[in-house]
Amino acid sequence: MNTPTHAISGLLKRWGSFCVGVAVIVCLSGCATTQYDPTSGENIRNLYTMDREIELGRGVVSDAVQAMQEQGIPINQDLQKLATLSNMMHRIAAVSHFPDLPYTVTLIHTNIANAAAAPGGQLLFWEGLYDPEIGLVSNDNELAAVMAHEIAHVTARHTTKSLTRTMPINTALLFGAILAEMAEKDEIAMALGISFLVYQGIVLPRYSRADEYEADRLGLFYMAKAGYDPHAAPQIWRRVHERDGDPGLLQYLSSHPSHRNRYRELERLLPEALELYHAASGR
């Protein structure tokens, strides 16, 4: 029977191998370069060039798709839905800050209401998004709101920004834990491991709430510029809030803002988005 220390130790080893890989990238590429970020108009620090980011995203999605296929999960079977998603993706990407990325979309036939973006323009959509009970979308405008949000995660480069931000502390905590374990100092390894898990899960998740708000804002403007009605974005989150209720204190443990906060912020941005929508639709 595994003790808690052994369980955390195993988790540390898995995360350790990941961070070793990232550390190799850091050593090979030198310090994070300063790059211009057109989504914010500022210079940012990022370990990844855009070419490397595209390569990373393709690898992540390829591995995910292979794993799902090995489990017998159908991929890209509904050609009509896939064509709709692909056309919508290209229409929205064309008005984004990075229109020339090699965008692709994969449709996964499981009843999960989710969508995700990997670096470099690789998008994943689960068929549960369309489900009338647990899903998020009921028309093309709402689907465009989800699509634009995911494209915004890509253009804002949230994943590699997060990797760049977290690299120093992740490496220090994990290598410290691994060295402590090698020296059979289980209590130190466990303490460092818990510190790492808390840091990853609460202080700086994969997408922070700031990232989610930024993707909501950029996505709202992208969908409007592409000619989709931006009213659909706050409409989704208002409906989900009415369905699921307020998460209360649990929202502070989540990387995503509460549904209520999301639709209120999107409604605040609607006047600016509607100007873009009217210009795009010729009204």
C-alpha cells in the first residue's frame, strides 16, 4: 500500500521529467527573449519562439488524439459539424492578431461540454458543447463565441507565457524535491512537493483568471469583427449561471472566473464590440 509520501513522490517524478525537458529547452535557447505582443501592445518575455510554439501545440494535440483513439473515442466523424467549425475558425482567425497561424480544429465525439486551445492554433472541440442539457451553445453565434475565446488563448500565447512565468519556481521546487528524495529525506520531499502542487493549483494555474478575462475580451472583439453577434458571449455565461448557480468560495480555487463575473464583464464590453459588429455587417 502506498503512503502519501510515495504518492506525491510518484507525482513529482512525472512532473520532474516534464520540467527537465523544459529546462533543456531553456539551456538550448538561452534566456527568454523579448517579443512584441500585438494583443497587448507590449513587449513580453517568452521562452518560445512562434515556430517552437506551433511545434509544441502540434505535439500536444497529436498525443491527445492518439490517446483518445486508443480508447476507442471517435474523432472527426461528423463531417458537417467539422466543416462548420473549420469555416468558423478560419473566418474568426482572419480578423485576429495572428491570422496566418496554421489553425486546425479537431472534433471529439464524447459528451463533454468543453473546448480547448493548444499553442500555435490547434483547437479541440468536444461534442458535448451541443448537448441541450449540459452544453454551452444553441446557435452559430454562441458557437462563434466559444471559438473566438479559444482563438484568443492562442493569439495571446497564454500557455507559453505561463510556462515562462512558472519555470523558475517550478524548477526550484521540483529539483529540490527530487534531490531530497534521492537523499531519502522524505519529509522535505513531501513539503516541497506540496508547495509545488499548491503553487500550480491555486497561485498560478495553467490559465489564470486574468488569462480567461483577456480571452473573453479578445474573443468578443474577434467574433464581432468576423460578423457574429457579440450578444451571444454574455448570453452563454448568463444562461450557465442561471443553470448552475453561484460557485461561492469555490470560485477562488478555480482558474476560471465565476459565470456571473464573466457575463457582467462581457456586457460591460458590449458597446465597443457592437461598433465592430455593425462595421463588419454593414449596419
